[in-house]
Amino acid sequence: MNNMIDTTNQKGFTLLEVMIASAVLAIGILGIVSMQISSIKGNANAVKYTEASLATQSQIESFLMIAYATIDNTGAITADGYTVETSATMPVIPVGYSLEWRVVQNIDLNGDGVDDLKEINVRVKDVNGKNRSDITFTKSRG
């Protein structure tokens, strides 16, 4: 009786081939997972910038609707002269953000001693103090 196994007709993969294929597959899946995590973080960051931009735009539109003379720095709170608003005082500001604004300069265009333009800076910061939106615009008298 012959106890030898005939290996010439065997089909299939060796253990080494299976291990190498598994390693290649694992590396590929890790790359995809890493890209997915980066994508999720990027999307979350984009949402924060979009929310801040919408709050900034809303504040600018409200400044354009109110009287020229009512926009001034009398309510300044911060050391650099910004008036601070939060979601408690302005519902258009998303929770966790603060909106800051200040009149950067008053401009007399025709030299008559009366300011004709106000340059106003509006910025929105997140809870960590990072600027998410920073827009300067000009409002004219009349």
C-alpha cells in the first residue's frame, strides 16, 4: 500500500497566498476607512462655516435695514471694540457661536463734516474662539 499523497492534481490556495491576499485587502480597507473619516470631518467643518456665514449674512442684512445713525460702537464689550451677540440675544445665531461686530471707520466722502459711509466688520466665532466667518461691508447714509 502506498501512503504518499499525489500533489500534482490538487487545486486551491496555499496558506501563504491566503495570508498575503488578506494583508493586501486589509491595507486597502484601512485606506478607504481613513478617507471616509477625513471626509466626515471635512463635512462637519463645512457645516460650521456655512452656519457661521448664514449668521453673518443675516446680521449684515439687518444692518442694511436699520437706520444709519443707530449703528455705532456704544455697546462694545470686547477689548478690541466688538459688540458681542449670542444665540440667547439673537435667534439667527446658531447655538455655540458668538457674533461680533464693530464699526471699523466712519468715512466723510464730501468733506462736509458729516459721515457718509460706515465700514462695519461682522465676524462669527465658534465655542473655541475660532473665526468661522469674517466679513467687512460698507453702509451708506440715506
